[in-house]
Amino acid sequence: MTSMVPTAVHEEEGPGARAAGDGERPLTMFGPDFPFAYDDFLAHPAGIGAVPAAAHGTEVAVVGGGLSGLVTAYELMKMGLKPVVYEADQLGGRLRTASFEGCDPELTAELGAMRFPPSSTAFRHYVDLAELETEPFPNPLAPDTPSTVVDLKGRSHYARTLDDLPEVYHDVMRAWQTCLEEGADFSAMQRAIRARDVPRVREIWSGLVERLDNQTFYGFLCDSPAFASFRHREIFGQVGFGTGGWDTDFPHSILEILRVVYTGADDDHRGIVGGSQQLPLRLWERRPGKLTYWPHGTSLADLHPEGRPRGAVTRLHRTAGDRVTVTDASGAVRTYRAAVFTAQSWMLLSKIDCDDALLPIDHWTAVERTHYMESSKLFVPVDRPFWRDEAVADDGTPTGRDTMSMTLTDRMTRGTYLLENGPDRPAVMCLSYTWCDDSLKWLPLKPNERLEVMLKSLREIYPRVDIRKHVIGDPVTVSWENEPYFMGAFKANLPGHYRYQRRLFTHFMQDRLPEGRRGLFLAGDDVSWTAGWAEGAVQTALNAVWGVMHHLGGATDPGNPGPGDVYDRIAPVELPDD
């Protein structure tokens, strides 16, 4: 896509600088912290590993029925193990697709993840496996977005392409490109990622981690002469790059941001037709073609009584021989040789009664230090995509502009997205998508109170547009910080948190752990280096699958080594604790 402030590195490289050239591999989420080719690992005909026949049918607890949990369970089942999935709420986790009561069931609201980059290639493996259709997502100034309005400080700018915006936005774009190139070896890192040049990726990233672990995103901008202007930093924070404003990320570690821009995670997004929750639901029901031990045609649903996961986990504790004992909300107690925890890590501190022996003390510290971002959305169904109507001036003459546009603003709504199902068909408006402090402002308000504030805010931008007359149902909203099994949208590391993140990500390498601390594996996007991206959920699931397989005496095919087999060659940078 042509983002609001693109991540292309040099203006002279021209349009398409971020696209793969002739014979060049596409940009993927390959590293930079752990440059393992998960997509190649999944695609290899030898499969991703096997356990000894004596282990077939062994139960493995999988706590959490989100994407990471179901990828874990699906792959363990294929190996001949028996995953036992525990889920406190509904399958899908933050892949949550809601409907509107009394409306066409085709109208949906993506309360969690709603857009995915093509660089998420391991995630795409499962999307293709589930035979799901994708379509371009209407991000600001994306080719399939009819128009975009940037409204800052009471002034609105209408644009169909980046060229339609005032020169100051181009100045900000160039400042960001220069900042990345001079401060983070941007083009060199992207070339290395495209080529999957592991030594070069590690060489560049090691130096950046050592230099930038204590730096905020905002501090990184301020240190660049290209961003000497406060006005430029303010515009950049409110408008941002890719999907919109990133000022809510300004307090976070710049390493978090570099992981996103290096790997194209904020570019060329696509949505899943019919909703993202279909992916975990289809994995739950899917019957793999190649299956060890279990009868042909077995699914995860078949391995669970009445086709449902077990309920919420209320207690986790250790028993003899590195066993993990799980108590669920019904009071049932089961003990496992291995367990995978994929729910948000704060659950281990609050909702679940945990034995201190579950994790080494340094890992408990890392869990406690995990920092989550807040996020809220509000959707309403409308009768048709009225925003495509031609706007008229005060005197009634046509303006040649759309009545409404995808909108970025510093007002309360922040981001407004227009989601269509075809001409003259009912459609959906995401009236507001906010983060952190902006999300907390909505928290005390009921859905209809939120709706009123949002309509007022948008009326100030589009004074002649009566949105209310097009609304055909009640609003649907979410505040992830108020969801009892999440307590936040996703993790975002603060400066100095790299060491904590490394402990959580590398937890699947349990030969390094003392006896009595093995057998429980951490997974999920908040354990990954790319929290908030479904790719991280998939990658850490595959790490945990390798860990369980290894723990139970299994191994990968020599022609397709797994993440643990090559760990010593690509291990994340280790910073000293002194």
C-alpha cells in the first residue's frame, strides 16, 4: 500500500521501492531477533517432527483457545499426541468476530485482529490451509481505499493519493525515511531479511539491540536531525505510517517499532472475508490429510467431549517428575507430562492460582514486567456504503469528492474505517479505533454513550453528513483492557525490557532449565518478538510444539530442522545482566 508516511527508504528509489525486485525474495517476518524460516519449516514435505510410538496418545494440556493455542493443538494432534484444550471464553482469543443483533449475518465486526500483512507467511500457511479468502483492507491511502481525510487541529485534507496531501506531510515522510536509514540501517536490514542472510541480520540487529534497548520511540525520533521540528514529530505521531497515528507508541521501546517496519508488518494489509475468527474455528474442526496414530478424519473437536474445549483453568501446579497438574472451573483435576500456556501472561498472576515452581524466578519477573497496550473499537451497521455518494457544496454543486472517507484525526475517534460488502448492500463503519490513553477515555462509557461522542466528533469533520440516518442496528464495542481474560490488547515492551522478552521467547529451550522447571511451555503473541501480530502467535506455537516434541523424546527430520535444532546458531542477542 501507499501508506500515509511510507517506510520506503529513499525517495530516489521511487515507487515500489519496498516491493521485491526481479528474482528477489519478498519481505517476510523473518527475524530480526530469531531469524528462523517458519514458513519453509511448515512447507517442507518431511513435516515438522514426530514423537516415539510409545508417546502416541499422550495427553498434552493446551491452555488458551486462541490462534496460538489452536495451532499448537492442531500440530500436536498431527504428531499423534492428544491435546486437551482449555478455554475460558470462546475459541479464537483476539481473533474475535462479532455480529450485529437483528442484522444480516454477513455484517461483522472485527473486535480484535482485523488486518494482516503478506509478510506474515507462517500465518498465511494456516489461512490457506483453512481455505479462507482474503481481500485488501481499507487502510489510509491504500490503493483500494477510495479516499482518505486527515483532520488535524480543526483542518481537514482530502486525498486519494499521497500526492494530494500538503507538502508538510511529504516533509514528514522524508524525515521518517532519513531517521530509519541513518539511525537503524533500514535498507541494509531489509535486504538481509529478503535474502534471509542470517549472519547479516544478526550483525546489524546485535549492534542495534545493544545501542537502542534503553531508547523510546519518541527519543529515537528526537535524536535524529531529520526530526528536529516538533511540528513534524507531532504530525508523525498523529498520522504515522502504514495504518495511522503511532503517538500512542511513543513511550515504547524503539526496538518494537523497528521489528514492525523492517518486516513490512504495517504494509499491504488484507482482511479475511467473513471474519478472522473463522481461522481458529476451522482449525478446531479441520481433519488433516496426514495424521499419525489417530483414525483418518479425526479433528480437534473429535478429541474433546461434545466437541467443546474444557473450561477455564483455575489452578496450575507442579507434581512429581516435571508433571503439570491443571484444575479447571468445574473442579476437575488432570495431570500432564507436558502443557502449553498460550493465554496472556498476566493470567498467571491474577486469574490462575499458580505454583511458584511453574517457572524459574527470572521468568516470573519477565511475566510481571510485561507491559500491555489498551485498545478499543466501536462498530455500527449501516444501510449501504453511503460514503461513496458524491459530496456537494453549500450551494448544492457537486464537489467531485466522496461524502465520507477513511479518516485519521486528533479528535476522539482517532481512526474511522469504512467496510463494504458491495454496492447498495448493508455495510459496517468502524467509527473509532483507539489505543492506550485514547482507549481509556472511552472505558467508563456504555456503547450508546460512546456512539454519541463519536457521532459528535465526526460531525465536526463532516458537518453535512447525517450518519445516524443510515445506522440500522445497535453498536458493538470492545475495550480489551476491560476484558477479564485479556486485561489489555497486546504486549508492547518498554525501554530496558529486551532481557525480559528474551527470557519469555526462549523458554521453549528447556534443556537449559533446571529439573523441576520443565514441561510447561509458554506461547502466544505476547511471548513473541512481534506482539499484536498473528504471525507471532503462530511462530511461538511452533516453538512450543518443537519443545513438547523434544520433551517427549521426539525429533525433527534431519532435512527439516526445527527452531530448537538450530537455536544455537540463531539465538537472540543476549545482553549482560551486570
